[in-house]
Amino acid sequence: MRRLLYVLILLLAFGFAGCKGKETQSQKSIAKKSVAQAPSAVTTTLAAQKEEPKVEKEVYNYDPKGRRDPFTALVDVSKEKPKKKKGATPIESVDVDEIKLLAIAWDARQSFAMIELPDKKTYTIKTGMILGLYGGKVEEITKNYVLIREQIKDYKGQIKTKDTILKLRKEGEE
């Protein structure tokens, strides 16, 4: 094993020693051309450096006059609450989404529902009553829910019908 290692080392040493003094024809021609062109290349680069125009950095200033803010939404989806009417009842001064259904009762002629407003006061409502900020009308009272129908303007200004269902919570639910 040692003999094989010694033989490989000797072959590599002779291989590198033999290549030292020999240059190929292409290497000689490239060397001659680079020596001949070296002075002219230096002068052309110096001339190019002298003739280069100076470039100034352009600074952009944004003028917001007459333009919209690019960081605001294109469609403004703000919920505008209508102004409270003078002489409106408390159930007409609260948004329908804030009303909580507590109980439903009925007799042979009609149904009643007990609701709670955010101020923890309770009221009794029946079919046909007006409640909510947008003039919602109680359309239907069943054993499990109350249906309230409102006419609301959407973001385009068109009047849309919005149905809100107040469900009676079952025992054990919160």
C-alpha cells in the first residue's frame, strides 16, 4: 500500500514539473496582443472618464393638491347612524343589532315578545310595531324568533331591505 502511495506522489511531481516551461501557441498570441494594446486601452479609459457627463439625481416631490389620498379606501364604507327623531320612543333610538330577545308569549289572537335594550331596560313588542334607528317593522313573531324588516341605504345610496332575526336562546346557551 505504501508503494502505491509513493508511486502516485512521484507521478504527480513529474507531471507538474514537466508543464512548467511550456506555453501553448494560443497563450503566446494572447499575451502579445494584450501587451500591444495595453497603452491604447489605458488612454481610451482615461478619455472616457474625462468626457462622461455628470448626472444629477432627480428628486420627486408629491403635490397632493387636487388628488385623492392614495392610502384611503376607494369605497367609503362608514356606517352613518341616522339622527334621533324628536319624541322617539327608546326602542326607536337603538339599532336593531343591539336588541336582545328575552321571551316570547302568545295567546289565541296574537304573539308578544319581550326585548332588552343595551341600557338593560325591557319592553314588550308585538307584530306591526316600529323599532330601531332605521324604522324597522316587526313582521313576524313565532315561537322561536322575531323577524324585523328595515329599509337601509347601501354604500351606493340605493335602498335595500335588511331582515334581522332575533332568536330566542335555548336553555343552557349564553
